[in-house]
Amino acid sequence: MTAWLDAFVPVFGLLALGALLRRRLLREDAVWAGIERLIFWVLLPCLIVNALAAIDMAALPVGGLAVAFWGALSAGTVIAVLLARALGQDHAAMTSVLQGGIRFNNLMGFAIAGALWGQPGIALAAVATGLIVPFVQTVATIAFALDGARRMRLAGLLRQVLLNPLILACLAGFAIGALGGLPAGLAPTVRG
């Protein structure tokens, strides 16, 4: 029981602290927008690259995990879009239903998996993130682009998907891991 409390209480405690800070100390939207940008463009990509680069891909069932995750995410995507359409939601609402159905919180997953299972948990969370994030980011980007109110440009859509920092981090992490990991000196920098 203690291990579970040690895994979940800090994660949800930080969420509660964030809510308290937002309400009492850091009320400006610009502060939170800056924090979100820092996390999306720098901190989360570093976490993903570091975690993926440090694991032995041959030791994990990556192919089986990919089939399971991508199958589940594909089914969730179809169900979310059909549900939103059946409920008569407009495109903007449909994208919210879709994201609510297939997105997850990577940071919480890493923290809980690491607290419960140590390095093997972080390795599994890294592979899960590396497989799920590109799928979800691509689907979400395409869903936003398919808004009938504006014309979709394929080149712009591809650029947006291929330059997504989370997708780039996943690709880089898998590639670096396949090449043997981050070089000495760089690993502590990315980890820090």
C-alpha cells in the first residue's frame, strides 16, 4: 500500500499545488502560457529523448506494444469521432471529444511508472510514450486541419506534424537508443 501511496500522492499533490499556485500566487495567464511552452518545447522532449535513449529496445516487446497501442488508439479515434457526430457536435467540439478520448498525460505516466517499478517502469513508460505520442499528435493535427471552414494545405499539414517537438523527440529517442544511447556528457545534460 505504501508503494502505491508513494507513487500517486506526489503526482496528485503536485497537481493540487499547481491549482493552488494558479489561484493564489501565479494568477497571470502569461505565466502559465510560458510554463506550458517550456514544457512542450523543451522539458517534455528532453524527458522523452532521455528515457528512450537509455533503454535496450531488444529487451522490450516494441512490435507487440505498437500493435496494441495503435489498434486501441485507432478504435478510440473512430469511436470518438462517431460519438461526436452522433451527438451533433460541430467540428471544434468534435476535436475536443477526440482529444479527450485519445490523449493522456505523459508526465503523470512517467512519474507513476517510475515510482512503482523503478527503471523498468520508466523504460516501459518511455516506449509507450514513444509509440503513443506520434500517433496522437498526428491524429490531433489532422483533425484540426480538416475543419471545413478553411482549406487544408498538405505541405503545411506535413510540416506541422513533422516539426512537432514531441514527435521529433520520440523519433530522436528511438534512433539514439538504437545507436547505443546518448554520448557521455550529453546524457546528464538532457536528464538534468
